[in-house]
Amino acid sequence: MLATCFGILIRIISNSYLNVFQKLLTNKGQKSSVVNFYTYLGLAIAVCFLFKGINTLLIPFVLIMGLLGALGNFFIIKALSIGELSTLAPINSYKPVVALIIGIIFLNEIPTYQALIGIILIIIGTYFILGAKGLINLKALLYRILALIFSASEAIVIKKIILTSDITEAFVLWVLAGLLFSFIFLIISRNKPEIKSYKYQFLLIFAVGVMQYSTNFVFSKMNVSYALALFQLSTILSVFLGVNIFNEKGLKRKLLGSLIMVIGAAFIILN
């Protein structure tokens, strides 16, 4: 239990900071497809020695995982390039709901009433955060919704792969499959593969690696929908980072929404 809690904490911190690095890179003019590709490329170079082949039965799942992951990362970077971190981060609160539905269908993960109450509270908290006047960029909101749909669906496939392999193998396959599809997106976009800041790109690669491995670890210990709900605690940190690093507004209202989300997460934890 202690290890799981530590994994959740690491995931929360790394996820918030990787969004900061993504936004810093796009603010410097680096295109979303380029940020996405170099993130996967850096991770692939770091973990390629761990690749020991793949079970042919897993290939369809790995390809689906790679496609969903690359799409999810691409759209979150697109959203952050034109929207506020402290406003967009809470949209991720809907991810447990999407994962809950998919998990019921494919993994037979049946939620309790207490867990459902927690998820509902998280959604209510999101409403308060998005209610801040003048802070909603509709295009950024659309990109963020697409990102959460793809990443929530990806989470189910990751759990499926973990159940038939292990967290390290699933992580390596996630990196390599993501590299394949992010490269395809880069070619389609025809953007110049130029790195605007090597420091932020390196920090992003490190943060994404820590985030995904800790995610896999937590998925191996608990239901996907519950894990994704707990991950939403990163919203509080994202709100502070957005306000302090990017001078975004609406701190009090966003913190109120975040507090409601924390209470919702507490319901899930107590469950």
C-alpha cells in the first residue's frame, strides 16, 4: 500500500511538471508534433537496451497503445500551446469517467457506489475551475478533450498489456510504439524537426519517463478508473504552476474546484 501511494505521488508530480515543460517548449515556438517526436525518441534511446522482443499476440494491442498514446500526447501539447495550464489541467478529471466506461466493457472493472461519488465530485470540481470568466479557449478545450479520450482509452490497453507481461516490458513497448506513430505524425505535419530548448526537451523526456513508469506501476496495483481518478490530484499542483510560472489568473476559484476534486479523490482512497 505504501509503495502504491508513493507511485501515485511520483506520478502526480511528474505529470504536472511535464505539462510545464511542454508549454515552455511550445511557447518558444517548437511545434507540437516535434515536441511529441523528440520526447519518444529520447525515451527510446534510453530504454532500447531493455527491449527483448515481443509476444506476437501482443502486437495488435501494442500498435493500438502506440497510436492512442501518440495522439493523446500530441493533442495535450497542442492544447497547452494555445491555452492555460491551470485551466486545461482540470479537464483531465473526466479521464476516470471515460476509463470507467471502457474498463467496465473490456476489463470487467465494476465500480462501487463510493467510487462513483468520488468521480462525480471530481467532475463538480472541474466545473468550478472552468467557470472562471474569460479563461476558456474553445479550441484548446477541444484539443484537451480529444487528448483525454485518447489517453483514457490508452490506459485500458496499457493495463491489458501489463496483465500479460510486466510493467517494465509494457513501458518499453509503450515507448517504441509511441515513437513509431509520433514519427508518422511528424512526417504528416511537415514541420521542421528543430529543438528550441535542449534543456526543457531533456527535462520533458525525463518527466514523461518517470510519469509513464509510475503510471504502469500503479495500474499493476489497482483498477484503472480508480488510479486515473487519484491522478487528478495533480490538478492542484498544475494550478499553482500555471499561476506562478505563466502568470495565469483565477487562482482562488481554481483552488476551490481543486479542493472539491481532492474530496472526491478521498472517497476513492477510502474505498
